[in-house]
Amino acid sequence: MGISRRKFIGCLGALALGPAMGIPGTARGAANKEFAGWPGSQSVLHDITKCIGCRKCESACHRVNQLPDPETSFEDLKVLDQKRRTDADVFTVVNRVDNTSPVFVKTQCNHCLEPACASACFVKALKKTPEGAVVYHEKLCVGCRYCMVACPFNIPAYEYHKALAPRVTKCTMCHPRILEGKRPGCVADCPTGALISGTRDELLAHAWDRIRTYPERYVSHVYGEHEMGGTSWLYLSGLPFGQVGMREDLGTKSAPELTAGPLSAVPIVVGLWPVLLTGVYAISKRKEKIAEQEKQAAVAEAVDQSKKEAQARMETLRKKWDQEKQSAINFEVKKALEEAAAKDPEPGQSKEDE
């Protein structure tokens, strides 16, 4: 059932007048509470010092997620000469950092403990799972792309080349494989151990053990342990993380925690925004329904017209066949009469007179 324009505007007006007249409301920003992650959730640790830039992880990602083949082969390492980023058909990339000794860094969704993308999505098309992955539900997505704006790592991409049913795409941490007890595809195919998977607590303990054991090899920091409230993708590096292309200005507060104060101070924004977006969502779905009905009606009309045209052609062919059949019969009758007349002369005539 669609929502009328009058009712939609009335709801907006009521919400706008409520806070202004001092009517108490329940809308508020996200709670100012730290979330430590789901117990036992899975994570991946990327040891940048062990990455050799072989692109095996990229190949595995394309295979597992059934992504289109790239323009250049995964064996072609010349692509490392330029900096790349993920896009709608590429969920992970390896970039080379130009230093005295080349350093290679893998980039993909970091699967935040409290994802900014999920916080910005008003239809809950993005969700953090207990297994650790941030997953996307395309049937819920309305294509607003707020997740792309919200992500501090600039990861979610949009299928601009698909006009009819575009999706938001990103690394899924191979969530279906995790549910089956398997490792993510990139981890399984990494030949050097630069990628390892396990529970987040185990990997954090392992990472700090490496730092203590080899202090000359690593920066004394596990990237992702606290950034943006923590992520499920963790990093070790021998260089400052800013030098390998990673943001060091994010702080430790999660995205929902950062929005709690500003949104609570402006209740009218908090009240109007969900209603406005819900109205846009309802109108969008109604348009889709009408478009589908119109398409079905057009198809039915086309089928009916085709049937009528086919029947008309069949009738024309039948008449033509009847005419040809009658002509053939007339011809055969005439021929038979002529043959009979040739054999039997007219009365009073002899065959010699013929």
C-alpha cells in the first residue's frame, strides 16, 4: 500500500513541529558505548613485511567471488607500477610502496567492529555479522550510496555500469566460506603466510607476540586494534602506517559513537531524517511496483497482438490454400473432360472423321 503525498507531508510537519513546541521525543543518536566485537568473531592479520606482491590473493578473490576477469593477467606484475584501488569488480588490490626495498600492501574492506557504512544505511542493507564480516543485502539496498560517503577507508563501490539493478560491492571476508569453517580465499592462497586468519583475540595476541619477539622488524602498533573503534582486519608493518598509505588520523572512536553527540543536539534532524528517507524509500518501491505492472501489461498486450497477427496470417494462408486447392481441382476436372472428349467422338462422327 503506497503512502499518499498528503500523508507523507503531514508526517514531516508533525515531526518538525513536535521538537519546536517542546513535545518530548525518543529520537536520539547512537549510544555512547564501546563495542568490543562479537566473542569468537573471525579476523585476518596481514603482515606487510611478508607480502611479496604476487597477487595470488587477488586471483583467489576473483575466483571465490566469481568476479569478471581483469584486463591484465594476475601473473602480470607490471600493474604494481601504478597505485590501484578497489572498485565494483575488484574487491582487493595489492599496491607497491616505493621505498629502498619494495613494500607491498593489500587493501580491501577492513570489516569494522562498528561499521560506518552500516551506521549510515537507513534500510540496514549492510550488517556486521557475529562471524566478523560486514555483509551486504542487495534486496534491501535503495542505492542511496551513503555507505560510500561514510566509509573512512573509501572501500564500498557502486555498479554504475549496471543501469537496471546496480549494487554496492566490496570484500565480504568470504563470509559463506567462514560459515562452512573455511578460511577466506585470499588467506588460503597466500604462499608466504602474509595473511593468516583466526579469532580476533588470537590474532591480536599473535601480532603483539611478533612485535615483542622482533622489535627491530615491526612498528610497535597493530593497525585495526583500535582505529575507528577496531576492525576485523589487522595489520603489522615495518614502516609507519602513514608511509604505506594507511590513514593515521582516524582516532579510536567508532562511527556511531562519533555521531551520538551531534545528533542528540539536533533532535529535529534525527526525527525528520528517518521519516524522510523512509518516504523516499516507499515512493521508490511504489515506482518500481508501477513500472513492473506496466511492463507486465505491455508484455501481455504484445503477446495478445502477436496472437491476433498470427491468427490473421493463418486465415490468409487458409484462404490462399483453399483457392489454390480449388484451382487445382478445376484444372484436373478440365483435363479429365478433355481427355474423355478425345476418346469418345461426338454422336454422328466416326473415329476416321476425327
